[in-house]
Amino acid sequence: MYDTEAFRSAIRRRLFAWYRRSARDLPWRRTRDPYAVLVSEVMLQQTQVSRVIEAYARFLRRFPTLRALARASLGDVLRAWSGLGYNRRARDLHAIAGLHPQSLPEAIEDLDALPGVGAYTAGAVACFAHGVAVAFADTNVRRVLGRAILGRAATEREAVAIDMRLMPRRRAAQWHHALMDVGAIFCRSREPRCAACPLRPVCRYRGAAEPHPPRQSSFAASDRRIRGAIVRALTITPHTVAELRRLIGDPRVPHLVAALADERIVETFGHRVRLPE
Ligand code: SF4
């Protein structure tokens, strides 16, 4: 059904008509600087839009170019990242700047090969910065396209295949932004607002019941919280593992410090642990 020209134009028309009136005004949509787009996409991977808006502006003020980021120590980059969590992302951005201090590669396969960058982020940078009509799908796009066409959330592979068929080649960036907005505003994971959604007349799901996605286990969530607390403590001053263990009050601290050191997010010198210099 979605392979017909009539369906393609109906879904595009509805999506763009809504987007013209109601698009979210997000700062990273006002630039085509590949570095700034990459920073926003990396931040958005695991952090809510409302928290990214402020962090994005602050990070780009501190490191306005790849060169400025490459010149900084990883410790300074982690300090600027403070509050966003998932510090591997900051480490990978720093590594990318070290590899490409002048400019990012343009080809999707070269972007895809950068540290911490996968197919989604490579596609997003190519599309939003360079205007390449490439199919890609984050969780919002997977939900919207999956529910609209299949009647359920799609896997990434399914969503990319659908995206490839539906995406208008000349308006690829706007198409993806609009899908992301519909995903965030209407097609929410747990309680989709189908009655108000601009895609309702062309959507197969339209409020049908769907099993809830599993929540992250509380053990993994609390590991993440402790890792964040370790890095936050080290943004102020180095500590011994015993001090960190006392400060944070959790027996997992030594094991998680070792994991962070393996990932090069912290380093040890003598008996102390610090952010990389
Ligand atoms: S009608 Fe409901 S399920 Fe379909 S895209 Fe809109 S919010 Fe999602």
C-alpha cells in the first residue's frame, strides 16, 4: 500500500503541511556546519532535547571548531560535557577532532567509520549538513514509520527500508526533521496522541495496542548513575579509589573506575584517579 504514488504523496503532504506550521525551532537546525550537526546528533543520542539545547550552546562556545576541540585536553572536554552523562560520547568526539582537526569527511562510509559514529549519525550528518538524500532512522523515526506503515514500531532495518521508499529526495532534511518532531510530539512510545496527529488518516496503527518496550534494568541504570558520579567528582579534583568509594558510597566504585580507565575516560597516576590531561 505504501508503495503507491498516491500514498507517498498523501503522507508527504500531511507531514510537510504540519511541519510548515509547527516545526520545533531547534538551534542545530539553523546550521549546516557538519561539526555542529555532529555535536548535536551525538548529544541527542541519549539525552533529552530540552537538556541538549543548553549544553549544545555551551559546548560550541567552549569548542567552536574541530581544531579547538582537538587542542583541548580530554579532561577539559569531559568537564564541558558534565551533566550530559554517557561520557564515552565526549571521549569519541574528542578522538574524532584529533583525527580530523580541519574538517569532517563527507562520504557516509567515512563518517560511519569515525569513533562512536554509527549508521544513524553518519546518515544524519550527511543529510542535515550536506543535504544528501540518505535514509536513516532514530527511535522516533522507527516508531512513526513503523506504526504508520506496519502497525507497530519498526526495527532500524525495516524503518530504513521504508524511509528509502517514502523520503522525497529534494527535501530529505526537512522530511527527517518532521518525522522526528511527529515522533517526539505525537507518536510517543507509551501514550501516542493519535487523535491529534497529522498522520492519523494515513496511519495503520492509530492507537492500536502495542507491547511496551522493556525498560532499562535498574541495575544498569544505577551503574550509569555511579559512572556519572565518578566523572563528576573528578571534574573538581583527582581522588584515590578509596576516596571515591567513600564519597559515592557504593561498593561498585572500584570496579567501575577500572572500567572507565579501560575506556580511557579516566586515568590513574600513582594512587590517584583523574580526568585525562
Ligand atoms: S496516528 Fe498515532 S501511531 Fe500513527 S503516527 Fe500518529 S501518533 Fe503515531
